[in-house]
Amino acid sequence: MRFNYGKIFLLGFGFFGVSVIWGVYNAFVPLFLANKFNLAPGLIGIFMTFDNIAALLIQPPVGAWSDRLRTPLGRRMPFILVGAPIAALAFGLIPQAAILPLFVACTSSLLLSMALWRTPVVALMPDITPSRYRSQANGIINFMGGLGAIISFLGGARLYEINPAFPFWMGSILVILSSLLVFILIKEPKVTEEDREKQPGMLQSLLVLMREEDRSAFRLLLAIFFWFLAYTAIEAFFTLYAVNHLGTAEADGARLLGQLSLIFVLFALPAGYIGARVGRRRTILTGILMMMAAMLSMFFLPVSTLTVRLTTLPILGAVPVVGVILMAAGAAWALININSLPMVVDMTDAARIGTFTGLYYLFSTLSAIAGPIVNGWVIQWTGRNYNLIMIVAPIFMLVALLLMVRVRRGEALPRTEAVPSISAD
């Protein structure tokens, strides 16, 4: 199996489409819920976990199913071809929903269809990439995903000012185009029938990890749970934090998220190379410490300091102090996020890549369900003090740090070690 940079960039268009959808969803759906349907923060927090509940129920078993599936189109492509068009249609209808039941119907259709194809498109990366290049490859596809996030936040903010429906229509068009590019230009590696026969189930794989003498894989999955618990809680409430704590306009909250996403994009490729060079575990630990420092800075610094405008940049617009802190958080998140999936899939063999990708999403999704709920109720119980999410989240990051200290496996396999069972043209 050879490493092909061009092929990985093409695969990144799939992640690009996913990121556009979720960027627009996380930035603007809370505003619809608060302003259009007058929901309380606690209820908004619950609503913003529906996507993660759908992902929890669908993504892990779909990952294991895609390992076993054999079709002329491959193991992963059928899920993309079914899920992406349905997601695009449902997403475009969300801003048109005038009543809450119709809004819920559109978002539910989106969430179910997105959960159907996300794990297979991500599993394609380790399918076509040798172990020693997976951090770099994950950097590339996250670079593409970050571009999608920037478009969703910055382009979406501008489109939202013109018409609140426009960011959603943009997302629908881009997800169709990106999924078509993946289908047309990416050829899945060949698999044998023997791979299918020896493929264990997801729950069986998880039980094995829990019973291992060296529980590095299980500790890593728990660490993923806790750092996503911190990150997704902030992401779900940041636009409301910006409006209610910082006193910014609604669109400016999305622009600030765009500044984080820009640095994530710029740092995605270096993060992969840093992980390959100095070790994935050490790189992740550094990112966790940086993320904790950024969150605590936003909690302790006064609003008058956070909102001081430092400069104005093309595309990004005004960059206040909080924008610089968010940029540091974007670099930290790249160090963590780029190297975590390669660690997970390098704790198994090629026959179970989809299953272990599903386990990765199982734990990250569980945390994404818990995060907005916990922080939503914290905000509501404290008189809608949105700043408190910046002190709760670092506690979860600390737990992830303590777990990662005891992880001993998951680094890139030696150059000479074969990847069994799968061949690629």
C-alpha cells in the first residue's frame, strides 16, 4: 500500500462536506431555537444533543457493518451515496420550517442521514493509508474539514446577514458536490472474503479492550470521551456565549468560531507531522494543556479585555483578544484531534478499521450528548451565566490528560510491519 497525497486530498472533500453541514448547524440552529421558537437554554442544550444521539445509535454499528459489506461499489461508498443526498435535502429545508414540529422533522432527517455516512467516509482514510502516514493523512482530511468549517462560519455569517436561509442552502449544495467528488475519484482498496469471516462485532471488540491487561485502547477511548465532552459543550453554546457574555452581534459569534477554525486548518497538516515526528501521545498531551489554558483565559479575563480589538484582517475581519485565544485553542485542538483517530485505528488490524472508527465515534458521540446537556443546565441554574462553560470544560480536559498519561500504545507501526488482509491498487 502506497501513500498518495493527492488521493488523501480528494478524500478530504468528504470530510469537507460533513464539516460545512455541522458548522452551519452548530452556529445557527441554536439561534433559531432561541429567537424563532423561544426555547430556554436547558432545552436548547437537549436539542443540540439530538445529532449526537442519532450518531450514537447509528454510526458505530454502521462502521462495523461497512467492514462486513461487500458490493461492486465497495464497502464504504454505498453509505455515502444514500446518506449525502438525503442530508442535503433535509438541511436545505431547516430554515423554511415555520413551526417547531416541522423544524424537528427536518433536523431529525438530517441527523439520521448524516449518521449513516460519516463513519464510512472517515474509515476510508486508514483503508487507503499505511500506518506510519495516518497522522499526516488525518491532518490532510481535517485540513479539508477545517476549510469547510471556515466556509460555514465566515461565509455562513455573511450569508446569514443577507438571509438566514442562505447558509443552509450553501451547505446543501457543497455536501452534494463534495460527496460526488469522493465517489468519482476515490477507488476503495480490495478486500477478501476471509476478512469478512473473521470480523468481530463492535460490542465484542469493546469488551475485549476492557478486559485487556494493557488497557491503553480503553483509556484512549475514555480520554476521547472527556476531551470531546469539553470541546463540544463550548462549540454548542459559543454563539450564545458571545451574544450574552461578550455582548457581540449574533453573526460575530460565528466569525469568532471561524477564527478558531482558520488556525485549526492552518495547523492541521503540521499537527500530523508533529505527531509522526515526536509521537502521537506526547502531541495530544501538549494540545490538552494548551486547550485548558485557553479556556481558563476566557473565564478569568474580564469582558472589557476579551473584546479589545487588536487588529483587522482580510476575511476574518476584527480580531479581538478573545479571537487570539480562540486561535490558540484551534492549534491545540489540531494537536489533539489530528492524532487521536490514527491512535485508535493503529490499535487494531485492517479487518476492523471500520469497527474501531465506530468505537471512536461511539465515545466522542456519548460525550457530545452529555456536554451540551450538562453545560445547558449549568447555564440555566446559574441565572444564564454563559461564562461558566469556560470553567467546567477544563475540568473534563484534566480528566482526559490523566487518562492519556497511562496510554502506552497507538503510535505508528514500523515501516516493515505489514497491514494484513487489504490490498490497494
